[in-house]
Amino acid sequence: MRCSPTSPRASEAVFDSAYSLIAAYVEEAWQQVDPERRRLLADTVVRMTISHIVAPSRNPAAAAEDIAAVAVCIAGVGGGF
């Protein structure tokens, strides 16, 4: 059964796939970060990225920098803002 790209099942599949990729990267890259913070970080990064794809408010490079800054703040590593 195929579903339209705007169906809840399709958007859930996109979110789940993106979340799995980001969560795996974060777990490997930032092992010192608390697991709950890593979960929050992955969820936030995926949601912000999808938001910028659907309704861009800045150019892609600036959006990526913003998302990275938020990720660093959530993780509590690096300088953040």
C-alpha cells in the first residue's frame, strides 16, 4: 500500500528515519552526553531541520549553523552561543 507524501504515515516514516540517523550519530560522537540529552538533541535537530525544509526562513547555510548551535547548547559541549 502506498501513501501520499503528506499522509501521517509518510511523515512519521520520514521523522523516524531521520531521528534514527541523528540519534546514532549523536550517540557515537557525544558518548559523554547524558542519554536523555542525546534523545532531546536528536528530536530537536530533526524537527528543526524538517521545519526549515518545509518553511525556510533563512538560507540553508544559516539554518544549518542555527541548528548546530542549538544542538551544541542542548548537548552542553563546546561554546554554544
